[in-house]
Amino acid sequence: MIKLKNKYIVGTHIMFYEIDMVTEHIQSVINAINTVENKENITVDLFYNISEYFEKIDRNEISKKALIEKFMSLISSIEKTKCNVTYKIYEDNDNPVTMVDYRRDLNYHGCVDNDYVIWGESDALLPKEAFSSLEVVKDYSNQNNIHRYVVTFALRKMWDDSWRALE
């Protein structure tokens, strides 16, 4: 078990049509949290978007109530880790909130009380070693006076060779 020196917020914007696939993402977050001794240094923030501004719920397949029940089951599974959990169920059909809006707000508010803001993706898995790896990065950056950086666990091929340093 690792004892964290830093505070983390892991935020994920989830659309209602992603509710079944996000289970693997949530389990990967739980697996990473379970490697940590002081879980109070981690906040998991979930924004569940059940607005029908862009797409309608197929009520022949599932009800809004059932969608909310599935989401609350995920919340319950995260709460069992004893980390901090915050969430919002967003239903406003007149004012859309996109993943970009959510991430902007997560960055703005999340960096106030946390050392790391982690963007969760409904279709991505957080490595079990995520928190221990980020602790090493933070120690290294502090020792070398590097105070601005981006860390990603994903391999992303960028547009041209000028992006190679980030790849």
C-alpha cells in the first residue's frame, strides 16, 4: 500500500448511453484506489449527464429511473473504498453540458484543493499503479523545479513530428 503525499481528483463525465460501458472504467479507478493507504487524499467526481438535449433516451430499452439506479450502484461501489465521492445527475434539457464544459469546470475547481486533476474517460482504464506513478512524477518535478506538465497514461499519435515530445 502506498501512502500519498498529494491530493487527487478523478473526474469523469458520463453520458446516459455510456452507463453500461463505464463499469470497467469505474472498476479500474477502484483498483487504483485500493492500492492507497490514505484514501481520503482521493476524490472521485462523477457527472452523470442524462440530459436529452443531444440524444433521446430510448424508453423502449430503459427508463430514466433505471439509468439513475445503475449510476447510483456505481456510486455505491466507489463509496465502499472510503475515498471522497462527489457526483451530480444532470437532467436539464435546455442547457447542454458537454464533456468539454465538465472538464473546464473540473480543472478550474479541482486544482484549488488538489495537486492532480485526472480526467477520467468512460471507455478508458486507469492503471492500478496510477497514483504511485504520479507520486514519482511529482517528486521528480519538484526536485527539478518543473511546475507545469501534463501526464497521460494513454499512447496518442499526434498530428506531426512537432508533437513527438508529448508522445
